[in-house]
Amino acid sequence: MANLKLVALTTPQPGREQEYHDWYNNVHLPELVNQLGMAGATRYELVTKLMGADTNQFLAIYDIEADDPMAVLGRMGEAAQSGKLTQSDAQDFGTCYTALFRQIGERVMPDA
């Protein structure tokens, strides 16, 4: 079974930050995790940029274990199309970046 990470870099619409965070934390993450069988999800806020030009301020990382990554994306699309996932226009979709990654090496830990 593949260890996958779905990452989403996002930004709220100006003036709708509280609505965006409420939807993301209390609706979107639980719906994706519970309806699609994800192992979990965590959100992060940008502290500082080191390089690059991406303007998104927030990162969500979804933990997925699946044999078929495309099947996971297919189920996600079906859930969105059928209305099982609650959408919000408080997110700026013009800046959103979402991608699915497969683990290709072991986690590196500090020497004991």
C-alpha cells in the first residue's frame, strides 16, 4: 500500500478569513478525512518564505494510504460532484495549488 500525501496551498478571499478558516477546519477537513477514508489531515500557516513566489498563506497535508492513487482522486471528484463535500467560495480558487505525492524513500530521523 502506498503512503501518499495530498497537499493543498490555499488563501482565503479578502475579508472572509474567519469564514474560510471555520469552513476549512470544521467542515472541509472532517468531510475529506471521514468520507474518503484518509488517515488524517493537518493545516499549517506560513511563517516565512525561504524561496519561491507562491502567494498562498496556508497549507493542508492529507495523509492517505492507498493501492491506487487515482482511485482516491476519483472518489474525491465523485464526492464533490454529488454534493457530498461542502464547497465554500471563501477560498480564493485563483491561487489554490493542490497535488498528490507518493512517498519514495524512508523518513530520515536524527541519529540516536
